[in-house]
Amino acid sequence: MVALQQRLDDDRAAFRKFYTEMPKIWTTRSARHAAKNLIELDQYRRLPFGWGESDPIAWGKFQKLQASEEELRQEFISHLDKIAKTAGSTGNMSAERLSEERKRFESIKVQEKNLYRVRREWGRQFINDAKSVFDIGAGNQVSDIARSGGQSADLLRRYVRNPDLEKGHPSDRAVFIGQMAAVAAHFRAGACSEQSAWVATEAYKLMAGTQVTMVADDRVDHMYTVLGPPNFLESAYVDSWPAMPSVANVATYGLKNKPENWTYFQGVADGRDLRAEGAKWLHPLPKLPSPKPPLSFEQATAYLHGRDAKAVYYITSTKEGYNSDSDTEVLPKQGLTLSDDAFTANATNNFRTKNMSMEQIASMRSDFHAGPSVTSKYPTRAVGNSKKSTEQSRRRITPR
């Protein structure tokens, strides 16, 4: 997989070099204009999460370029073919060179799809495994809380995010993520941040050489993991927190890659078992409490109100409309993999979603495998604008 990414990066670099060598005679041609836009899109994708927050005009341009990418690609190829056939218009470039560059350019899209499919399979495996590890469930989803008799919420508050269980904070950020994941996996309960950490540690152990990123989204206090360079189409967005999770690519992820997204953790997988390393920073953990009988949804809602729970959710299916979890050759431009309704069901509206009944939501869990999650200790906001709040949020993050 590392070799596949390197080849793709090399071909992207070759296209950028080809653009700089285009003869001046092409200045007024559409081929040069299309190439310029594609180069600009590539540059935007190399920026870190959150850059659009301080430059909304550029962010808007990036979104337009991303939406028109396929159109630009076809325009470039079409005009390149015309130039190659027009005598005396190629400048210092031979027809053979143009043919070679055309083939290389076309291969980029194929490589993106192939590499994405490999990472998608890893992501699917991680989701299945996470659902088994965190079988007690999320501490902030009413369906899991009802099914576990309130235990998923109790474990999250009492143990998973209890700083007294820690010996200290490891200076290595990757080991800190492992510490988060280790305590949550032990108690088999956690919210989105815990599950994201668990997925990240699995990737660190099994996908050596792959860039791994945990992303926090301030709009909805949500966290997920990206396998591969975050803003490129060959990367897989893995989110095991929803009841019916799926893997997505950057173009179709349900949270729409808004500029509020930013990096909570990023590193290159090196084969380490981060959970084992992180566990060394924990005191001996207590045994898992005995299971509790399940609650009805009405009882679960009353249970949550009694504990002043404000960030607890029903969730809708991630299989809404088209999404990039398809096995077809075409990766669609549009589609939601995580419904916005998932983030509107809370204490202020009695934990009700807009479009689904309690019975439908309750049935969703049984349609998937059982599963586990990761940990992120005591809650703070996911992101902040000030340097102080950013540092605090890099230590801890609130659910989902």
C-alpha cells in the first residue's frame, strides 16, 4: 500500500512538473487553463484541516473546483489530444511526450480508486472489529443506552473518562491515543472519540506506512478517523460510531468536509501496538460490572434526563442515498454517509430524530455486528479558537 501511494504521489508530482514546462504558446489554450485549475485543486488538498475557516473565499473556490474536477480532467485530455494532432503547436514537446503525459494523467484517477478500495476494506474490517470490542455500546446513543440498561452511559462517565485511572499523560501523542483506546476497550463502551482512537490504533498496528488522522468536527462535536492523506480521494473515512456505519471517501463523507474540521491527532503508522503502550500508563483497571437488564426507550430517555445528559443521540442510518461504500466502479460525487438528523436528536427535542421512529432506530443495531469503542477521558470542547482552548481540546474531547 505504501508503494501504491508513492507511485500516485510521484505521478501527481510529474503532472505538476509537466504544467510548469508547458510552452508559452499554450497560454491561451483551454488545456493550460484546465491544468492550472487542477494544479490549484491539488494545492488546496495539501492544506491542513481547518484552513478554510480563515479564508472563506478560497474555501468557496476549492469547493467549486472539487465539484468540477471530472469536467476539468476531461477538458484537459480533450485539448491535449487536439494539440498533439496540430502541427507546429506543441512547442518543444513531441507527440510522444504528450502521449506519455496523457497516459500518466489518466492513470491518476485509476490509482485513486484502486488505493481507496484497499483502504476501504481495511476500514470495513476495523468497523466490524470495533463493533465487537465495544459491544456494550456508545454512552451517548439512546439505542445503546436502552439496550445496555444504561450501562454504556454509566461506564463512559464513571470509568472510561475517569482521570483517576491514569498514572499520567504520555508525552508521545500516539501513546496517549493508545491510552484512550486501551481503557475504553477494557470497559467495552465509548463514544465517537473513543472509537476513533481505537480505529487509529488498529491502523497503526496493521497498516504500517499509512498516514492516520483523527479528525474533530466542531460543528457537531464529532470525531472520526482517516486512513491516508486526509483531503485526497484515495483515502478512507472510517466512523464506527453510527449504528449502521460505512466507509466513505473525501468526496462523499456525510459531514461534507466543512472548514471547521481540524486534526486531533496525525501520524504515520509504524507497526506499534499503541494500546499496549498506552496501557502502561494506566493503573490496574477494575473488573467490568455485571450486565444490567435493558430499558425501554421511554425509560432510557427518563434515565438520561435524570443525569442532565445533553449530548446523547439517536442516530439514523449511514446508508442514506448514494455513498462511496459501493463496490461499483464509479465513486459518485454526491451522497450522505451520515445523516444530519443524527446530530439533531438531543435533550432539547426529547431525543427524537426527524425522519425515523424509535422502532426503526432500535432495529438498526441488530442489523449490524456487535461492537466496541475507544476512550478520550474527561470532556472538553472538541475545538476552540484561542491557543489555550486548542491546547485543552488536544488533551481531551467531548463525545459523540
